[in-house]
Amino acid sequence: MTLDEKLNHFYDSVIESATKQNIEIVEEYKKTLQKNFEERKEAALRKAEANYRIASENIIRERNRKLSAESMEIRRKVLEKTAEVSERIFTDVRKKLDEYMKTSDYDELLCAQITKAKSFAQGDDITIYINPTDAQKIPYLEERTGATLTVSDRDFIGGIRAVIPSRSILIDNSFMTKLTEAESSFTL
């Protein structure tokens, strides 16, 4: 082998070795870049998923808050409407009671209530009260029932109230009590 051949061989070997090292360095660099890319990609995906989850939860929370507020508003309107309808119904009932109290059927009801209260007393002392608006009916009612009636100092719309003191019993057949009971148990 001549010196030029040796130099060419040496040159080729060095170039080949340098090329090999260069390729290995480039490959190692590519692997490092790829690894960094994957790590950053995963971190970005985790961050995006976290942001998505937070945004979704915020949207759901906001939607639930709005639904709750809307539900409360609807409930309030329903309660207002229910109260309005109830008031209208009981105003109509009161008007019908006023009309009924002008009929002979009402007089018959009073007679029946008085007779029933006297019967319940079984001879014990009983005080039977009628409403002040029915005071003009006392002579008729006393004649029909044989009971002594007292005009109440409180307005209870109509009907009767009776007291049996010896047994501490109150018989309350007043329209006011019946209306109050009906209003308290009334639901739409």
C-alpha cells in the first residue's frame, strides 16, 4: 500500500466514522426532540382536558344556578296564582253564603243546628249563640226550636255556636270556623 492509498483509506475511515457519529448524534437528537414533543403534547393535552373539565363544570354550575333561579321564579308565580285563585274562590263562597243566608233553607239549617245542640246537651244548661246579623230571626227560631237564644258579641258570619258549661263543651257550627278550616286545608 502506498502512502496515498493509506491516506485515502485513513481519510475514508475518518469520514465514515465521523458520518456514523454524526448520524448517531442526529438520531439521538431526533429521539430527544421526539421525547420532548411527546411530553409537551401530553402536558398540553392534560392541561386542555383540565381546562375543558373546569369549563364544563362551570357551565353546568351556571346552568344549574339559572335553572334553580328559574324554578324559584316559577314556584313564586305558581304560589301567587294559587293564592289569587284561592282568594277568588273564597270570595265567591262568601258571596254564595251571603245569598244562602237570605233563604228559608238557611232558617231551616239554623233550626236543625239548634235542635241538634239541645239534643246533645241532654238537659244540661246550654247557651246557644247566633250571629248578630241573624238577630231579627230570634223570635222565629225560638218559637220553632223552643230554645232560648243569645246574640253573640262577635261576628261569626252565620250558623250557631253553643256552650255547655257543665261539661266544658263548645259546639261550633259557625260559618266562619268552617270557612277558616276550608281555607287552611284548601289546595289546588
